[in-house]
Amino acid sequence: MNSFYQEIAKQHHDLVILPEKKLIHQFIDDLFVILFSNTSKSLESEATIKYKFNQLEKQFDELVLDFSPKSDQKQQTKNFFEAIPKLHKKALNDAVTIFTKDPAAKSLEEVLYSYPGFFAIAVYRFSHQLWEQDLKLLARTISEYAHIKTSIEIHPGAQIGKDFAIDHGTGIVIGETTIIGDNVQIYQGVTLGALSVKKDEAFIKRHPTIEDNVIIYANSTILGGQTTIGKDSIIGGNVWLTYTIPSNSVVYHKNEIKIRDNNPFPAPIFYSI
């Protein structure tokens, strides 16, 4: 066992020291509460909001130190917090879109407080900003936190337009080079993925483009960097696509269902193993 202990010690010696994930998770939870969850009367005070943001900046400053050269630390923090008003507005518009499209949503507060799809989208907005700031490992760590909490995986490198809606959401996968236009709605189990590619092709576009005003229903799979779903199209459930679809298309999977009379009840088949 001594050689194994030495191997593990060497492994730790060779790795970059990173903050505990729970500190990153706590930062995201705190930021989300301030921006979207009315869980405290104190958050109605402008002075309290300002104080909370000052605390968050200090938290972020400590986190970013482990992901960025010290000379860039303050600028990275400044860039992220200056982007928050824009990210907040985008995410609120996403929430309004979800509320408008989902007949089960009784209020905007319900979407903000309880919808996993909204949480995943909001965290994507934050993580994409960090991806653009070249804080890629921090961005991935944040996006994977949303993945853990919601079973929705949105790569921070994906480009997603305004008024984005996720309904239900469980099992959704959106790959790194996916491009999604405005006013797109996707349902649970949708994969926007890549065809099998070599590792040295990692920097080419591998994932599909979804143009404006597209709806993609449950468990559909759309693959490939050359695949485009034209605007104003509807992709039905359980569809598998690896090629481009023109605008204003309706694509569906035809599945034959047979119904027969069950009277009289057929004799059961007895078998043994």
C-alpha cells in the first residue's frame, strides 16, 4: 500500500490546487437568491442589496484567484459583476417566456422559485459569461452544479439567444458548440449533440444550430455541426435528425399503435426459466 499512497501523494502534488466545490455552489446559490428569490423582506432594501453584492464580490474574488493569474483577478471580478445587470435582464425575460408558454405555471414567482428549467437557464447565463472571460474551468464547474441539481446539462460554451424556455427539462443535453436563436422552446430529454468526432476536431463546430421560434418536443435528438433547424419549425417527440431542416417545417416520428379487442381475455402464456 505504501507505493499506492506515494502515487496518490504525487498525483496531488502535480495537480493545481482548486477551491472546494461547495464554495462555488454556495456563491451561485447566494447570487441566485439575491437576483430571483424573494425569500427575505431585507432584500427589499437597496442598502441591503448593495451590501450583499459587496459580499458576493469578495467571495468571487477569492474563487477566481484559483482559476486566473493574480494579475487578472480584480479585472475578472469587475468584468463579471458589470455583466450581471445584463444577465439578470436576460434571465428574467427567459422566466417570463416560460410563464407565458407553460399553462401549468400560475405565476412568474412560481417559475422563479421552483422551476428547475429556469434555474438551469439562469446558471447557464452566468457560466457563459465566465466562459467568455476565459474562466473555462470555473464556468464548467458552475454549469455542472446546475446539471447535478436539475438533470439539465447546458454547456457554458453554447450560444443561446433571448427568451429561451425549457419545459420540464429532465435529461436535456445542449453541447458546447450549439447555437440557439431567439424564442426557442425545448422539452425534456432533448439532445443537441455531436456526431462521433476525433479529439483533434474539438475546436470545430460539432453541434447543431437551432434558428428562431423553434419548438423541440420530448426525447428528440439532433446531431452534427452542419445540422440546422430552420426558423419557425416544430420538431415532434422522439425524432432523430442528422441533417438540415428548412424553415417552417414540421418533423415527426411516425409510430404505429395497434389496438385489439381484449374480450374474451386471451389465455395467459405460461413459461418457466
